[in-house]
Amino acid sequence: MNVDPRALNELLDESQDLQADALRPTRDALDELVEVNRSATIPDPLENVDFHQSHREGVVASLAGAPLLAAAGGLALVGVLASAASAASSQDIQILQTAASIENLAVATYKTALTLPYIGSSSANAVVNKFARVTMNQHAQHADAFNAAARALGGKTQTKPDPAFVPVVNKAVASLSGASAAQGTLGVVGLALELENIAAETYVKDTVLVRSSTNKALFASIMGVEAQHVAVLLAVQALLNANAPQLISLAPGTAASLPAAAGSVGFPNAFYKTNNAAPATQGAVK
Amino acid sequence: MKKNKNIGFVGTESELVAMTKDLDELHHDVGMPAMWEGVSNMIDNLQSDDASRGTSRRTFLMGVGGAVAGSAALLSVGLNPLHAAAATTQKPSPKSILTSAAFPPAGLKGDLAVAAVAASLENLAVYAYNAGLSAATAGKLGTVPPAVATFATTALAQHTQHAQAWNAVLAANGKAKVTVVNPTLAPTVNADFAKVTDVTGLAKLALTLETIAAETYQAETSKLSSAAAIGLSSSIQPVEMQHIAILYYVLGEYPGVQSASGSPLAFNPTNQAA
């Protein structure tokens, strides 16, 4: 398939316009629900401190569960994060800000990836390129939604990326310097996969932790989208590892050529785990 | 992107098979025990205000342990997930669809009513995948790509486990297991399945079922009352969403939730929830 980058861009723009149109009623509803939520939520400072302390130990577990992100540097942040001055905010605000910080990190990571020729240029695999662009945009929308919900509850906007993962993401990106297109693509896919899985697992857990039904609905509407990102990246990673990049394609007839294992590699568990979930207060605004 | 000239997979499928095997082992070593622990917590929560019930968390864990061991034994002797599913749950039949007049069953309220609906949806998915695989085996769908067959058998096995999880909750609370398929959706699924003549048609039907399941779990998340029930529902919804992504990929469409016109969506809707 010959791809005209201009036409692809136009299609993508059109797609994003449609997405924005589709989101409008969602945002209106979110605004309305947040109003209800605000009136129903009475923050209790003591409860907030308890909640904050109860999640400190999860920092270690979160970093240890992600091999790439647990590389040197990540664990050293535990002490700093454990003393984050976020205990004054309500439980839901802290959780929403942490989610926003994860989304901010994802946006930054995809943005960096798209500067790499084997991801962002016209010579990149078209499916991988479009996936990176669409997914970056989706994470930006998720960050906006989480921040809107946090602000509506009286919290601050989280504009920074998750502090626990920033150094290690930077290190992973730096390691891609000088990599071949094949190695580099695999490296980017591996990094994105870990971030997406952390996001999905965190939101599965957060759906239980947040108190308001509005916020539960918000997390529930996003966790599955992140899980889809994971599924796609698992399939792409498997095909790259199998030296079959030509099968990363949406062209008619591709399914017939896929190896049998490609049909199930994207959903390895019948129940989504949460052992790699980020601690709920990790990315709260200090 | 280079034009796909039906370049087949060359020589490294063993790597993919090994990877899948590793993931499957990880799933049974880590994922299943964690899930059953979650389900047992849900039972504890649901029973917290009714200590008189005879079924205990310990009894439940012993029961599901046997069920998991039984499934593993079936798989270990070479039976495929299709047979394992039929052996561990009652396979729904069209007759059971027609005789399930009142649903959810009387006496089920709150989270237990949701559990019953969820089990019926999972049963419907098992029923549909079983029917699809049977049709494929009988040669009624033309050539079936290996990846599609693997998808169907794996998804069927996972939906079977989802149904078992919800039914375990019902059984532990002294309620009858739900062995019928969802009566509201079954007639439509049967009618649609009768029109399926190829793999593409089957994939589209599966996409519809998976979408309904995912959106239903999502919609119920903010309505369930016990944290454990929310946790169980939340642990299943993303898996159905992953099924959806791979189905879109198989169909040659963008592999993610999207509008009717194919525009990718950042937020999963709930307009198709049961």
C-alpha cells in the first residue's frame, strides 16, 4: 500500500474533528456530573492523610513490577515521593492528579517517539505511525478529563508527568540513540507497552478506590482504552520479534497470513491484573 | 508502508507460540489466584450482613480450586479450550434461551442481580464462540485463518472463566448458578448468526457481543455497591476491550474503540450496554 502522508494527515485531522464532536456531549455530561459530585463530597483531612500513608508502600511495588521502568534511578525516588505533600487533598483529587500525571508522561513519551524517524517519518510503518499519533492525542484527552474532574473538586491541575517514572523513561529514550530502525522500534514499543500497562492497571484499581460514581465512570471509560493500547502493542511487539513487520498492516488479507499465536498474544489474562498499578498518590500535586 | 503481498509468516512462529505459552503459564500462576482472591473478597463483602449463610469463603476457595485444577487437567491431557469450557460449564442451548422467561431470576437484587446478568452475557459469548467454532470445523465458513481460530478458542476460554467467576459469587451466596444465555440478546444473536457465512461475518458478530459485554461492565461499574464487585467487573472490562481491539485488527480496521464511522475514540461509550 502506498501511503500519501498528506492524505493520511487529512484523514487523521478529520478523525480528530469527529472525535472532538463526539466528546462534546461527554464533556457536558462530565461537567454536570462533577457539579453533583462536588456537592456530595466533603473532604476529611484525617482520612486524606490516612489514605496517603496507606499508599506510600505501593511506590516500591509499582516500580519493581515494571522491568524497564525499574531500571536504576526509579527506586531512589521512593523517599521523595513518600513525603509528597499531597495529603491535604481529598482522596479522589489525589487519584485524579496521579492519573493525569501518568497521562502527561504518556503524551510526552509518544511526542518524543514521533520525532524518531522509524516512528514519526513517512518511512515508518503506517500502522505504528498512526497508532502513536492517535494514542498520543487520546492520552492528552484523558489528561484533560482527569484534570477537569480534579479542578471541579477543588484540586489543582496536574501539568507534570509522574515523577517516579520520568528519569527512567528519559534513560530508556536515551538508550535508543544510535539504534537501528528495527531495534529502535522495538525499544519504543517496549517502553510504550510498560507505560500503557501501568496506566490500565492503575485505572482498574482506581475504579475501585475513587469514591464518587462520577469518577468511577470516568476511570471505567478510560481503563479499557488503555488496555486496548496494550493489546495492540503486544501484537506489534510479537510480530516485530518474529521478524514479520510486514504483517503489522491493516491491508485486506493480512489476517490470513498472521501466525496462529498472533490471535491471542494481545490478551494474555482473562482478568486484568493490578500488581503494576501506580500508587494512588504518586502523582498528586504537591 | 509496503504493500502487503500476502507474505506469509516465515519460520519464527515457535517464538510466538513460546511467548503465548509463557503468558498462559503466567496467567495461571499469577492471574487466576489473584482473581479468585478478588472473588472471595467480594463474597465476604456480600455476606458481611448475613452471617447465617452456610457457604463460607473457605468453602468457596476450595470449590474454585477444584474447578481450576479440573480445567488445568483437561488442558494438560490435550483437550482444547472448547472442550474444557463445555466440561466446566453447562453449554447453553437454544432451548434454554426459549425457556428463560424471567431474568434476572426472582430474589436477586443489587450486586447479585448484576452478577446474574453478567453471567448470562458471558454464557452468550461462550455459546456464540462455540457455535462459530463448530461452524468453522464443519467447513461452513470457508477458510479460517489460524490466528482467527486461536482468537476464538482463547476468547471462549476467557469468557468461560468470566462466567465461572460470576457464578461462583452467586453459588457462594446460596443462589443458583446462571446457566442460560442472556434472554434479551439471544434471539438477535441467533438471528445474526444464521446469516453468517464467512469468517468476516463471524468476526463482526463477535465484535458486537464483545462491545455489549465491555460497555455493560463499564456502565455497571458506577452502579455496583461492593468494592469487590466493582473490582471483579473492572478486571473483566479491559479484557473484553482487548478482544475488541484484536477483532478490529483482524477485520483490517483501526484496532481500538471507534465511532460508527471508524473514528478512534478516547473514551469508551456505553450506549450499547445491556
